[in-house]
Amino acid sequence: MNEQYSAMRSNVSMLGKLLGDTIKDAMGENILEKVETIRKLSKSSRAGNEKHRQQLLSTLQNLSNDELLPVARAFSQFLNLANTAEQFHSISPHGEAANNPEVLGKVFTRLKQHPELNEKAIRAAVESLSIELVLTAHPTEITRRTLIHMLVEVNNCLKQLDHHDLPEYEHKQIMRRLRQLIAQYWHTDEIRKHRPTPVDEARWGFAVVENSLCDGVPRYLRELNEQLEDVFGYKLPVENVPVTFTSWMGGDRDGNPNVTADITRRVLLLSRWKAVDLFMRDVQVLVSELSMGECTPELRALAGGGEEEQEPYRRLMKRLRAQLLSTQDWLAAQLRGEHRSAPTDLLETNDQLWEPLYACYQSLRACGMKIIASGQLLDTLRRIKCFGIQLVRIDVRQESTRHTEALSEITRYLGLGDYASWPETDKQAFLIRELNSRRPLLPRRWQLSDETTEVLDTCRVIADAPPGSVAAYVISIARTPLRRSGGAFAAERSGM
């Protein structure tokens, strides 16, 4: 254990030394000496040395205006680098991970030994798992994505260094890369100068999917599948992906008044564009790898080209690639505000992406190529089930009184009275009647307030979104419990 923590301390010391070199080059020897003096006095003061504590206080009080910022930045950046080293230590095979058993395997073994459980019940429970993770919006977040990316790269360098047999020339290259990253970190402004827009927040969420979750989910499912097979001799069905992601970014108008119907529409388009972009990369790999000629009759018929077709999988993947390109081009035009007719091969549902890829998977397995089917193709299939062509589903959230005000404006215009003043039972009865009615409630031509227009426009954006794009419509500040009447939901909230 001491040896493991020694490795972490060594990484912290190394990163601190590189930061010190950077500070010396950028700010001069005097600033570095000041930082080192404060560091040593702080360490001694924490150990109980009262004399050094007083010296520390005096040193801090006497910092000049020109010294305050670089000294504060030095300690801030050192703490971030130390945290990065500690986080790497938790996953390093030479760190904490060395003594941590595989969690899933341990859990499955305990379940198997439980006297009141049988494997059939456990299998049913696994297949019914549904884990939905939500990416929330944080417009007050000040840490720049650029700096987060640099720390991720530092972590990658620590991972590359975590080998006992690393050749000297490779070690030097990695260390050079670390010096570059820490210098970039030091010379980059740490604080956002402008508050991010809702679309900026959404881009941040998409970057998390692209840089982390997109690869992390298939890896997690491989581990889950391996542990299931080791303990129970059972494999997770390829279509069974228990993890999905939802986002509040671009949908939470209660949490951010800058979120409008147009913002939600734009974020939905951006999400689809990014999903197509990511799946394009997967399909491009499959175009390169699926060069086999043997396939099932069903796959050959789907691919076309007849019996003389030498590479049916590749032919099918190229067709899918063209469809992705066409869809991405159309989505880009929509984001630019161009009114262009949708292409005939537009990808609008997950099934359009899933079916040709799953056909390839089944054919490869049927033709004795399970090892190929279980590679990149399987990861892509699982990404489709997890993310789909919408990438992340969006939760739309609105405060309840906005709905009350909108309905009141409608009922007053129609001469039905003021919805807001009605008893709760009358509100629910009215909503049930309207939900069951085939005629539209809204007049075709009438002058709406901006607030009611926004509520109705948001509903139109949701109605126009492809299936699966919107996870839920959340009405916040609820006052009355949800009720059912005649098999249908009555007033969703008292604010309705």
C-alpha cells in the first residue's frame, strides 16, 4: 500500500516540479521563490510550528499587487494537477485499482450464493435494468472546457508513464508533452469572461459524450457482459443496453430564462448533428474493417449487388455512410437557418441505423465470424441503443404558473372564463374534455402575449421533434398531486 501511495506522491511531485519550471520561465525566479517560501511555511505551520505560522501570515500580508495573482494561480493550478494525479491513482493498475476486486464480479458472486435467489431471477433483473443519467445545466460554471481538456491530457500522459518497462526515448517524449500541457495551462486564462449561453452548455454536454461517455458505455457493457458470463455463463443480449442519457441543457427554461423555444429547437438539431457525426466515425471504421465476402442470403439481399458482390458488408456500410452524410448535410443547413427539403434517405429513427448494422452482426455470427461481430460492430450497436440518433434525450422543464397564465389567456379569449380562478376539479374536468376532444382548442388567428406564444411554441418544437428526442416535459413548482380519471391523466399539475 505504501508503495502505491509512493507512486502517487511521485506523480504529484513531478507535476509540481514541471509547474515550478513553467512559473520560473514565465514569471521569473523571484515569483517561484515566493511560491516555494509560502509552500514550505504552510507545511511547517500545519505541523504546528507557530513561528513559521507567523512568518507565513506576514509573507502573505506583504505580497505586492503584482505578486498576488501569480501566487494564487500557482497554488490553484498545483491543486488541480495534484487532484489529477490522485484521480489517476484511483484507476491505475499500480495504484488503488491493484487491490480493488472487480466490483461487478464480486456483486454477481454474492447474488449467486444468496439462498433465496436463483439464476433465472437474477437474469430477469439484469435484463430489466434501466439506468437513466441526466446531464444538468450549469450556467454559472466558470471552468473552461479548454482547461478541463488539458487536465484530461495530463491524465493520459500519467497513464502512458505508468509502465515499468517504458523505453527512455518514449519517457522523454511523454515528459516533453507534459511540459507543453502545463505551460499551456499556465498561459491560458482560467476564468470565463462571458456567461455561457444555453447552446454553449449543450455543446459542453455533447463534448462530454464525445470525449468520455461514447467510449465509456461500450467498455462498461463489455465488463458487465464478461462478469455475467464468468459467474452465470450468460451473455447480455446485444439489444439490451441498460444505460441511457438525458440532458436539461437547452430544455430547462425554468432554471434559465434565456432558454426559449428556438433555443430548444436548435439544441435538438445540434444533438442530432453530433450523433450523426459520431456514428459517421464508427461506420467509417466498419467500412474499412468489414471486407469479408461470406454472408447469409438475407444480408446479401439487403446489401444488393447480386451473387457477384464480393464485399456485401462493406457495400452496406458505404450505403449507410452516404445516408449519414446526407443527413448531416441537411441538419447543418437547418442550423444555418436554410429552408431545405429533407432528403429521401434522412435518418429520423434509431431503427434506420440499427437494422443494417444488426443484420451485419447476425450474418457474421451465422457465418462463423463471432469474433469480428463482437468488435467495433458490437460497440456501435450498443451506442445506438444508448445514445441513438438523438445522442441525448432532452427534458423540457417549465414553471407551472406559465401554463396557468397561457390557459387563462386561451379561455378568456374563447369566452369560457378565467382558467386561473377555477376550482381544481373544474380545471381537471376542462383539461380532460379537451384532451379527449378531436377539435383543436386554439383559434387559428388571434393575438397572443409573448409569454403564451413562447409556451405554445415550445409545445410545437416538441411535437415536431423526432421520436425519442424529448424524454419528459417537467412542470415545476407543483402544488397538487397527479390524478387519473377514466384511464387518462387529468390536470398534470395544479399549475395547469
